[in-house]
Amino acid sequence: MPVLEYSHEQTLFHRLSPMVKLIWGALIMLWLFMIPDPVHMLVFGLVIFVQGMVGARISPVKFLRTTMVIGIASIFIVIFQGLLYRGSTVLFTLGPLAPTLEGVKFGLVIALRVLAIVAASLTIARTTDPHDIFLTMVQAGIPYKIAYGLFIAIRFIPLMEYEAATIQSAQYVRGITRQKGGGISNRIKQISNFLVPFVAVGIRRADQSALAMEVRAFGLYPTRTSLRELSFPKSGYVFVIVWFVAFALYVSFVNADILGAVNFAPPH
């Protein structure tokens, strides 16, 4: 099963309405971009991970599998920021290279922020039916043409993951690329041989979807009916209120410098 495909279960996050989860995701994004300190970002990211594992029953293996590639890229973010960011506290000097503590701190904030966004997105994607997201946007007053476009984009993600796995397996069977070994040259060959059929499959699927929508006269009428309507239980609003209160408390503590004792600051 693709990592970003909806999984039907009975968990806390599955019972929440899509609107509540979208509001929660927007609040998480706002909160993440307001955190200036890597220690706070690490703690907040761990909270999101734990909530996903407990509230959505996402296994740690799936979390690690999804964030592994992003985590490797995040290491380079920390290195580049440490080397390029101008700061007053130089960690060491190696020829023209003089990484600073402020640069490392800034890089850690960006890297941890990206990982936290991936964790929150995975939690929403695994617990929300894309069709429910479409219905939620339509009920919120968004034109159904725009909402359906986003719905198709979300549905394409797991489909393209299936296509990617199929293309890779076919290339391994035909001996086009080696599954293991070969070092960097084999990896580059895999990517170059993979991109052309993958892009071709994506274009073909998009063309098929556009043709199917045209045959069914999609967009002919100004409104669109649905067989069911979503309910918005009160428990979802309690969930959002708790997170809003936590967010307000954090902003108050930061403004009052109550959390200054755990800031990742260079020694004076």
C-alpha cells in the first residue's frame, strides 16, 4: 500500500471531520513557521509524531520510511546553512569554510520544520478519504470544479506510487537496471531510465481523466449534488479548541520569555 493512501480504520483522527483536520493542519503550519528555536521545534515535531502513532495508529516504520529521504536531504540543509549563514559564533575554521552556530541553529529549524510538516501531512492523508475532502470544500462554498481538481490531485498520488513501483519492477525483470549494487552510476542510470516512462504514464492518466470528465459533461451545471452529506461532530471542535489554546499558551510563553531557559542559544 502506498504511504499516502487513505487507510480505513476506527481511530481518533478517522472520526474527525475533514474540515477539522484541515483546520488542524493549517494551525500546525502556522505554529511551525512561528517557532524560532530548534529545541522547541524538535519537541513539537515529536508531539506530532506521537499523535500520529497514537491518534491515527500509523506505525513508526511508515513514519520512518516516509521521512527517511527527507531526513537525508535535511542533513544537507543543516550543512549548507551552517556554512552560508552569517553569524557571530564561529564553530571552527577549515580553510575558507567557517560554519557558525547561528547557521547550524537556523538549518536545524528548517530541517525539523520540514520533517514535522511531512508527519502532519501523512497523518491527514492516511486518515482522510479524498472524496470527503472534496465534499467538505463544496459544503464550505468552494466551487466544485476547483474542489474536484484538488480531489483528483490527491487521488493521483497513490496511483502514481503504484505506477512507480510497477515501472521499477518491470525494469528490474528486463535487466534494464540492477536492483542492488553498482554504486552511484547504477543509481543515476535507474533515475534516467525511470523518469521517461513515469512522466509518460502521468501524462496518459491526465489525458484519460480529462477525456472521462468531458464525456460525462463535468462542469455543465453550476451546482453538483452528492449522495451523502458530511456531519461535523462536536468532538472535532473540542480537538481544534485544545490545539488553539495550546498555540495561544505557547505564543504567550515565548513573548514572556518563560521558555528562554531551554532556548538553543550560544554561550555568552
